[in-house]
Amino acid sequence: MTICLEDENLRDFIQEIQDNACLREIFAASKYWKQGGEEAVNLLNNYNFKTIPEEVASVIEKLLTDVCPESCEACGCPIEWNQMSATLLNGDNLCDYHHQRKEKMEKE
């Protein structure tokens, strides 16, 4: 999983973690959340992404690696940051395409 804190999609995803209680709950289950992850996520809004302290960046990377699936369980394609919220909230570790296929099959 590539974690580049200057990636706009990743910044948007981190903002979603702050704004969405369900996502925060998912992240709160990680051991890294209590080891500075929550504070690091909250601090990111106060920094220009080019000046993030190494300690904050390290905690964020550990937290994201622990919680976020690297790839879709159905096809193995990488899950992009702009799809990560949906993937985590759906709870199935599937990319958008395979999640929609799964829902369609369940309805039939």
C-alpha cells in the first residue's frame, strides 16, 4: 500500500475519518488509534502536508496499514483512497465494482 501524505485523495480520506463517526469507530478498533493515531488524525488539519512531523506521519502510516485493506479480496486490484471509505463502511474488503456485483447477486 502506497501511503503518500501529500496525496489529495488520501488527505480527503483522512478528513472523512474525522467527519464520519462510523469510520472513526472502525479506526478506534486499531491498537494504533490509542497509541497516538486519533491525535495524529486530528493534528493533520493543522499542518501543511509538506511539514508534517515524522512522528505524526509514522503513526498515520501504521494506522492506515493496520486498518485499510491493500487490495480487493475478489480481484486483487488495489483499493484507491477515494474508494476506501466505502470499502471500510461496506465491511467486505471489495472494490466498488465487486461490491456492486455482490449486492446485485444478493438481490436476485
